[in-house]
Amino acid sequence: MSQDRHDQHPQVTRNPQAARHHAPVLIGWSHGDRVVRWTDDGRTVEKVYARPTQAALAWDGRVLVVEALDDTPYTPSDNAVVYEADGNELVRLKPPRDLVAEPSWVFGFYTAHLGTDGQPVLVVATQVGDFWGRPDLTAGTLVDVHEWR
């Protein structure tokens, strides 16, 4: 194989920094904990919340935390946050408000899990039923939203 062909192989990278892939790992978290911890490059990152968390997961160099859902009527919550592996906040997700006839019926994110493709799936609670979708980290909301059954 020539060197030129080798350099064009999709798994080969010339920039060693680009090859570095953070793989945060959650440690010691379970549903309802107020503290979410993960490791990144040998150090521990810790986030403390005032109320119990609904979900936490790590994927693709990031950590997603679903904070407590505010169950006060007509108080929608932007209660999901995505962190970079080092603990810096990347984006706070907003649940889509156009899922039901009245935007105030959207309560916020209820839970999250990794789908079969290894990407996060978030569930949005509403007054008339739940919906699920995948996060769009650029727009800060969900895409490919479907009714949760």
C-alpha cells in the first residue's frame, strides 16, 4: 500500500490531538441522586444539583444530565443539560413547545437513555402524553420527535 493511499484511509489521522477522544465514564450515579460524577482523563468531574436528578448518561465525549422536573403547573422546564467531558456546559436543552395544542402543557424532560445506535434519546413529559426525540446540540432542542407509547 502506498503512503498516499494510507494517509487517505478514513481511520488514519495526521493530527494526534484530533485522535484524542474523551470517553467520560459515569461513576456512582443512580436515579434520584443529587450529585453526578464522571471521570475524564484521570480526573473526577462533579456536578451538584439542588433536587434529585432524573437521568445521567455519557456518550461520544459528553455527559447528559436530566435535572428534576418542575411539576408546578404551567411551569415548563429546560431541565436537561449537556456537558463536555471536562465539565464545561455545552448546551441546555429546551423541550419542543409545539408538541401539543397549548405550550404550557409541556412540562420538560422526564428521562433519557442511550438508543441502540449509542446516541441519546430524551423523553418529554406533557399534560396529554409523552414524546421522545434525539438532541440537536446546535439548536438546543429535540429532532425526530415521536409520541412515546
